[in-house]
Amino acid sequence: CHSLTPRSNSEMLWFQGKSMQLAQYSFQLLRRNLSASKTALPVLTLFTKDPCPLCDEAKEVLEPYKNRFILQEVDITLPENSAWYERYKFDIPVFHLNGQFLMMHRVNISKLEKQLQKLEQQGAEG
């Protein structure tokens, strides 16, 4: 009975060591991914309101690209967004990429792809 105790201790230490290694490994992976994207993913702003079937459709089209930008939704019906409401009430969904107008009504994948690549190249050079 006595001889079992030390063995379980060393097993315990081995396990702790392994989980530490695992934690460090996943942290390094995370850091590598972050540094690869320079932590600054571009921000894709979607000007929307509720309901907006075209906006929902657009979000579905964007789904495969969502790891390449941060999607920020702006509800143009909120009082603080009245300027956007005046500008875009007949045009939503409207998209800005990093604050610059990109597209409206529908997602233009080739346009989005081109702009994302441009930003990603700048990020890689910088």
C-alpha cells in the first residue's frame, strides 16, 4: 500500500508538467497567430437596421471570411446614428472597411477580397 504513494506523486507531477507545456504551447500558437495578423484585423462596419433581410443575407455571404476582419454592426435607427440614417436609410446594407466606404446593397466578394488582400499585404510589409 505504501509503495503506491510516491508513484502517484510522480504521475501527478508529470501530469502538471504536461498541462503546463500544453498551456505554453497554445499560448505560443495564439501569439503567433496574433503577430501574423499584426493583431490589427481590419474592421468591416455593417450599417443595418432591424429588420433587414438583405443584411442577414449579406452576413451569411461574409461567414467564410469572418476570420479576416472584425464585423462591427451599426444600427442606423438609434438616435446617436441619425447622421448615418439620413445617409443610408435607402441603401442598407452598407459596408465600410476601416472607415472607408466599400460597398452597398449586396456583398461584392471580389471587391472585399481585393481590399482585404491589400490591407493584409500592408500589414505584412509594415
